[in-house]
Amino acid sequence: MDKVDVRFPQPSKAPAANLPKNAEERAAALVELMNRLSVHLARETEAVMRHCTSAELARLGREKQPMMLVYEEVSRLLRVDRDGMAALPDEAKAQLREATRGLYEASAANADALRRNSAAQKILVDTVVGAINRARQTTTPAYGTAPVPPRATYVTPSHGPSTSATLNTRL
């Protein structure tokens, strides 16, 4: 039993979530939620392809999170109710299959867009770093002046220790 301190008022507990009560209600809620998630993932994919700002992508992610949590809970409740799943009408099962297929396709398209965007950003960063390193290594002297030695580049050494130096403070 939990101990309650009666000297100070206790915050009221959050009301129970309004989750569907039977398998048919859960299936209908899940179909509607999967369709909303599919649309949301399509919007997110389109935003990634447009190279929108990180603030917009963060907003889309925040909007997606509660839907994903409810999706996980409702789908778990439906999976554990095997008798209810077996008793669902064929039409509800067909709607579940169609919504699942749509969500899978939207998720795959979203993952592909994110993967391609990540690869493109890596290529861009590698190209810029390479150009900067080449510019530091090669200098072109002006006419009639002595050549300038190349500047140091900032790359990880290919051999030798890569640890930092420490100061010996013993006397």
C-alpha cells in the first residue's frame, strides 16, 4: 500500500485514457489512426524532400509522437484479445489489412527519403572538407614572390597515438 502524506494536498491523478473497450472499437480506432499516421508520414517525407527547416521537421516529429504512442497501445490491446480478433467481421479485417499496407508503404517511403537525405548531407560535408583541405595544401604564389609553404590540414592521423597530452603536476 502506498504511503500518503496527509499534511499536504496531493495532486489529483490523471483520468484514465479513453481507450476503446472491445475488439471492434479497437479495430475501427486503429484503422483511423493508421490512416492518419500514413498521411502524416507522407507530409513528413514531402518536407524532407523539400529540404525544409529543422524547426518544421521537429514540429512534425512532435506531432507524430503521441499518435505513435496511441498506435502502440491500441494495437497491443487488439493483439492480446485473440478471441475478439477472431470474431471481427471480414470487412473490419479487410480495413485493417488495407490500413496496415498503407502505413507500411508510407513508413518505407519516409525511411527511404530520410536515408537518401542523410547520404546527400554526408556527401556534401565530405566534399566541403576535401575542398578546404586541398585549398590549405596548395597555394599559388603571386608573380615574382617566393612560394608559400602549405598550411596544416585538420585530419585524423593515419598512424601513431591519437591520445591527448596531459600535464604532469607532480613536483
